[in-house]
Amino acid sequence: MFKVAVIGASGLLGRALVGELAQQAGWQVVATTFSRPAPNAATLDIRDARAVEQFIEREAPDALVIAAAERRPDVCEHDPALARALNVDAVRTLAAAANRRGAWTLSISTDYVFDGAHPPYRHDAAPSPLNAYGRSKLEGERALLDTTDLGCVLRLPLLYGPIVGWAESAVTSLVPAIAASAATSAADGKSAVMDAWAIRYPTFTPDIAVVIRQMLERHARNEAIRGIVQWSGDEPMTKYEIAIRLAEALQVDARLTPQHTPTDATPRPHNCHLASDRLEALGIGRRTPFDTAIRQVLAAFPWRGDTAA
């Protein structure tokens, strides 16, 4: 029996990962959550070092995937202590506990460790984060790699996938504004303004779940991947371009206006395209075309005009 602990199983990526791993014969998945309930998941506050140690000791996983984090850049900017507690200190605590058990630890990081000025970025490129979120995730990477020799960092870009609410992904969070703009009459002259400056690479969480499962399979064969790896979708898009494709998928006549200069209060990079060559060289990876994937997401969570969902 190969046992995997998924920390943060109720989140966008965590749910996709648990669903993928649960299909593997001879594997056991132990899931944790904190702020949101999840089926068959244990409640764990990863800021509580003693609770983390007890969990790892009790469950004795062969591998640990850390999908829990504070991922909202604006929150990290205004509450750096919280960002550090979740993105740095908790990673160190989890990695140390797993290391004592000889478990492989995979920690999820972000393309925001780069400044976005010179893409594409290989896994060994020099990081230069622009905001508190990127800095905290970079510190978390170093905390993991300094704590265990049996660890790996997986950097990811903008995520989207099956959701429980529109705001769960920066991709689907655009839907209410798109739908509202389509409902506005031409006489009103109102449109939804969308960022057409920052270039993102939306990446489907079920694809990432496959990537992680393939990485776990290598560990199960005693071929653990160590250090830093990256995975990314390969379709560059601004939020404006994402919104156009969402409108097409929703079959609505949206009124959209591109904004060609940065508008976010928290600085964000222009283009942090992650090179995925290290994993690709190992035969690891899957990419679902954006238009195919987003239609799957929208079919499972259809728009009903409820902007609070």
C-alpha cells in the first residue's frame, strides 16, 4: 500500500488531486482541510506544529503533497505575517515531520517568484519576486529544500478547474462581470474592463493532478524527483483574452474593454511563463486545450445569474 497525504484537500488543486489519486489501485489517500469541510478529510491547522507532527506520526505517509497556502497576493501584501505562517513556516514544519518518517514531500509554488521581465523561466533561473506573495512562496521553497533531502518544489502558474464558487479561480472569477456586461443594453454604453497587459498561462487542475500522480509514481519506484520542477499550460492569454473565450463558451454577447496598463494595487509580473522541460524530459505531463477544459468547468457549474456564487 502506497500512502499519500494531501494537505489542503478542499482547495481548487487539492480536490482535483484527491480525485486523481483515489483512482489508483493500491494507493491510499489521506486528506486534510482547515477552513472548508471536505468529504473524508481530517481537520488540520498547518500552523500548529504539534498537530502537524502528530498527524504525520499517526498516518505515516509515504509521500506528502502540500497544496495548502495563502495564495491571494493582496492578502499577502496586507498580512505578511499570515503569508509567512502558511507559505513558509508551515512548509518547514511539514517537511521536517515528513523527513523524520522518510516521506517524500512535494510543495506547490508559483510563477510569481519571477519578476516577469525575461520569460520563459527555467527551473534554475534566478528568482526575483515583485510582491509579498511571491517572496513568501520563494522563502517557502527554500524552507522545504533546506529541511529535507527528499523534497521537491512544483511551480505552477494561474490555475483553473472544477470549482465550488466563481471566485475560486482568477479565471472563473471573471464570469459574473462578463455575464453582467452581456446583460447591459448597448444604450447604456457600459462594459467590463479587463486587464490586457499581464500575460498568463491558465493551467487546468486535473492536468496538474495527473502530473503530480506521475511524479508520485516515480517516488513509489524509488526514483524520487528532487529540487525544483515546473509545469504550465502553453496558451498565453491576458485576462481580456480569457474573458473573450469565456464569453464564447458561455454563448453571451459580452461588452468588454481592454485595459493595456497595470491596474492592480499589488504589483504583478508581466509574463512569468514557466518552462516545463525538466518534467517533459521525464515523460511527465498532460495539457488539455483551454477551450475544451473551460467548457467542462462551465458545464459542471453553469451560470445562473447568481453573482454571489
